[in-house]
Amino acid sequence: MADSAKLKVEELVASIVEGVITVDERLHIVLFNPAAEQMFGRSREEMTGQPLGALIPERFRARHDEHVREFAATGQTNRSMGKYGLIYGRRASGEEFPIEATISQAGAAGSRQFTVILRDVTERLHADQALRDSMQRLRMLSRRLFEVEETQRRRLARELHDRVGQNVTALSLNLEMMRGELPPDIREKMSMRLSDCETLLFHTDKLVRDVMADLRPPGLDEMGLLAALTEHVRQVADRSGFSATITGTPLTPRLPPAAEIMLFRIAQEALVNVAKHAGATEVAIRLESDPGAVALTIADNGLGFDSAARPKLASGHLGMVNMQERAESIGARLRVESAPGRGTRITVEVPREAETSGG
């Protein structure tokens, strides 16, 4: 009966797709299933009676033995063997490969056995690395696209200033001269039209300046992020009708230009979302800095939304996606906290060590 039960156990172990190795208290192999044979390139006959260390790179053997003995002393029935980090096996060819392992123990003193279930994770780690490499390339591409965008914004702002802005100024001067040179009777007759033209030019000049400010925040390069945000927040609040406060201190030392402009753009996008979708009456912006990081927070008392729900690429959620991509492009972390009826808080944290990736 006992032999029959043993045979059934051996058949079950042989059918398992993971590698299964059982060792005695001396850590010598007493069971080595077909999956383990394939994994290590060694036969059951070859490995039976051999120390488990023969399957482990030499530099890891002492640590591995210590782990097994520590596990034996705990009396636990099973445990993951990843406590000391990634585990490596060694094939018959000498090739090392990463494995995941779970160890269990059974039996009484004097006849205790340890069974290790192994999984070769080489392909998974390669896939994980490929994904990380791909994400890094995407971040670099995204950063490059944002850099190109900022270059175009600067060019357009310069063109507006040099061409449209100067033309508006010239037209205003010409109107003023015409008003002074017209005969009194004609001047009185044309007064309303001239005033309309002057009003249109005034609003056109203001519109051009607002567009220029959106394209390239005035004062960012010279006065810094806090000053640029303060002016932008004032303008948006005036246009949108909510009250806004901004607090903080100038960044010392300053972030690289690319990081500062990205933080400004994130705040700009957040304020657009507030104005269009939040229905907020109050917005608070805070810029904080310490030796380890710079943090920008934008909080409103608006409608809020379910931040745990999967974002949709529509409406205000597209703005959230844009903010996330901008943050990632400079190695920053963006966190969104919101709930229906409880407003929204957006926090962007830029580690100082990530500065080089933003500049």
C-alpha cells in the first residue's frame, strides 16, 4: 500500500510543469522531476544523491544554504525563497538563469525533507526589460516632442511680438495722428468710428499679449517659475471668474529650464480643466522645494470625479493624460486625488536627482 502511494506521488510530481526538487536534511537531492531535468540539463540519475549546491552558482551557495537552515528552524511549512533577492540556478552548460522558488518542509526530526518548486523566469525578465526599454524610449520621444513643441511656441510668440504686436502699435499711433490732423468738423463726425477703431486695437493688442503669454510664459526665464505662475494664475482667474491663491518660495536652486516649463504647462493644463469642467469657485496653487524634490500642487473645490476610474481620452481626462505624459518626460511623479463633489488635488513631484533628465 505504501509503495502504491509512493508511486502515485512520483507520478504526480513527474507531471508537474515546474521543476520539483526534494532534498534531505543534508541538502542532498532525493527527488528530481522531469521538468527539473529539462530546466537544468541534468538527468535524475545524475543528480540523485548530489548536493543541492551543484545546481546553484558558487557565489550564492553559502547564502542559499543559510536560507534553507533558517527556514528549517522556523517550523513554517512553506515560504518564498525570494527573501534575499533574485535566485539564480546553473545549468549543466554553466549558464546561469533566474528562477522563482518556493520551499516547503515535511517530516519529523531525523527524516525531514525539503521540497523546492522552481520556475525559470528568464523569458519573463527579458520581457520586463524589453518593456522597460520601450517605456524609456517612449519617454525620451515624448520629451523630444515636448521640446519641439516649446521651440515652436517660442518661435510663434516671437513672430507675434515682432510682426503683429508691432503692427498693432503702429496702427494705434497712426490713428492718434489722424485724429489730431483731421479738421474739427470731420473729426467730430468720425469721432465714434475712430474710438471704435482704437477700442478694437486695444482689445487686439491685449489678445495678442494673452496669446503670447500662453505660448511662452513671460518672466519664466528671468524671474523663475513662481513669478510666472503667479502672473498666469492671475490672468486665468480674471478671465474665468474663480478666486485663486498661489503660495510658495522661489526655487533655490532652480530646476533646469525644461523641467520648469513642464511644471508650468502642467499647471496651465490643470487650470484649463478647472475653468472648463470643474465648476470651482476657489483654486489654490502651492510651489514647495527642499533639497530632495520640488512639488507643485493645484487644488480646487469643484465638482471632482472618480479618480479611481479608468481615464477616458475625452473631455477633461485628455488633459490628465497630457499632464501625466509631461510629468513622466522630466522624471516626475503626478498624483491625482479626487472624488465626486469633493474637488480635485493634483500634485507633481520632481526629484532633484531627476533634474539632468529634464535638461
